[in-house]
Amino acid sequence: MDYVSIGEVSIMIGVSISTLRRWDLKGSLEPSYRTFGNYRRYNIDLIMKIINKKTSDNRRVIGYSRVSSHDQKKDLITQSKRIELYLSDKYDNFEIIEDLGNGLNYKKRGLKKLIKLIIDREVSVLVLTHKDRLLRFGSEIIFELCERFGTNVMILDDKKETFTESLCNDVITLMTVFSARLYGSRSHKNKKKVQSYDNK
């Protein structure tokens, strides 16, 4: 039997830790047991029943996976499979949105669909493998929308980057995107020159 911490329960059912502590004192949601360090542990099956009851209004459980280019198709499949494995253990019905586009592209088809579903209050739980799968810059805005419209967010690999790692990844992302745009612009100009030469 699996057990989860109070912090994990807070994320899963979308209430604050202080609220869970208050529920414990009132006896409305007590932990299954406490560790030797007096930390609360909750039965995952009980928590999932609460979540399923909350999602009985037919709101969707959605996993979102993204890669930057067609060359990363294998990574996209890996992301989706991992999300599917996680969700299949906990929910009967779910949907996975797959997206293609760099982390600075705010107009990706899948991202636009996801935002609309969140704003329409149709998403109960959103699952990601990493925080930056949504956007390299600005994912906090999406998370704010999730909180505002009642969507719980689960990040499977919630590894905190150091300042140096974050800065390096940001620089690499910017260089990759702008290099691709510059190359694309030059290719377009060269193509027009070739077409002009051929028409002479």
C-alpha cells in the first residue's frame, strides 16, 4: 500500500497544507499514520477517491508533452509514455496533448488548446514531465491560470535548477531559437535570389 506526504496531498487535491492540517484537527481528513519524525502520511487510495469525486463533473485529466523539433520525436514518445504510465494508475479517463515547437513559441497548437481548456474550467489535473515542457519562459503564467481556474498541476520531475544551470539553459534556448530564425531568414533570401537568377 502506498502513502504520500502532506505536501503531495496538497498538490494532488488542490488545497493548502494549512488547510490539510486543519482538516486533520477537525477529523475530516486524518492521515493514515505519522512517521517517527511526526510527519503525516496519507493512504494514496483514499486521496485518489477524493480526487475522483472532485472530478466527477467530467472535467478532464490532461498530460502535456512537448519537443522543439521533429528530430526529437523519440523524446516526445518517451514523455507521453511516461505520463500515460503515471495517469493510467490513477485515472480511468485522461488525454495527452502532444506539441511541437520551441520553448519560446507561445502559439503552439497544443498549448493554445490547453490554455483554452483551462480557462473554460475543463481541466481538473495537468501532468507534465518537466516544468519547462510548457514554456521555457513564462510557464509561471500558465500555472497561475491553473490555480485561478481550479486545475491541479503535477510535475513528475520537479528538480530544482541551480541559478547557473537555469541561466545556461536560458542562454542555450535563446541562441538556438534566434540561430534558427536567422538561418531561416537567410535561406528565404537566398531562395529568392536563386529564383530571380533562374528567371533571367
